[in-house]
Amino acid sequence: MMNYRKITLFITFTFVTFIALCQEKKIDRDTEIFETILWLDSKIQKYQFNGPDLKCEYSLEYKKNDFIYFLIINETQYWPSDKLYSKSVIKIPLKDLQEISYLRTRGGEWSKENERGYIIDLKTINGKHSIKSNETNYLWGQNKKTEEEKNDFYINVKKSIDEENLNERFIKAFNYIISLSKPNIKEKF
């Protein structure tokens, strides 16, 4: 009788352990999105563009509202020669982001080849104008506030992101949080 109990307990314990190990590990979306955005924020802050004609500062965070995840970007740009600065709060619904790409920058503020950086271009699905921007510009002693909805947003980063091969890693990270932000709707029957 005693051996029967031990065998039954052993089989039950083994079966429960096997089932527990075989079950798919569930991902905590909020934690994964938070940690990925934290990583993106640390890298973008490290490599935010800071040239003689343009200085950029960014901080990234996320918010969840009514089961929709938003990427919040606080941006400050400063043009020293013009004594012009711009502060923006950008709110992007992650589910609407589709394309993340890099453009080699050109133009006056990037005049010297060794000072040029990249622009990370975040675009929405089918040009949907769901990115909300609240911006304050300061020019010649005047403050001007604007609100607008647009379909893309640019982040200026240094060329030195190549040292860590961040181009592909940024795209993977953005695509990862985009995939996590979309609901998993499975057919129930």
C-alpha cells in the first residue's frame, strides 16, 4: 500500500512538472514594451545629434490608454546660430506605426560630412495622420505654440551609431514593440 502511494505521488508530480514546463511562457506586454522603450531611450540619448548648427535632445516613454499603447517622445531642438529652439511632445499610437527607416541626412545643418548623422523616420500605416505633435517654438523673443497631426516623425542621431551596429537593432526594437502593441485576436471556434 505504501509503495502505491509513493508511485502515485511520483507520477502525479512528474505529470504536473511536465505540463508546467511544456506550457508556453506568456509574455507580459507592458514589461516588454517598457524595457524595450527604456533600451531605445538609452541608445537614442547616447547618440542624439549634437552638431555645431543643430542640437537635439530626446527622451522616450510609453503610456497605455484604453488598451492602446503610445510612444511618447519629448524632443528639444536648438539652432545656436539662429537662437531658435523648439520643444515638442509627440504622441504616437504604436499600433499605427508601420515603417521604420533610416535616411542619410543632407542639408545646411549637416554641412560637414563627418558631422552628418542619420534620421530615424517613423511612419504610420497608409499615411494615417495619427501622430499628435504639441510644439512650442521660440524665435526672436516670441513663443509660438502649435498642435498638429501628421503621418511621420524624425529622430536625428549621430553617425557614430554605426559603431554599435544600431541601425538594424533599432528597427528590430521598434518592430518588436509594434508587434506587442497589437492585440492577439485568435478565433475561438
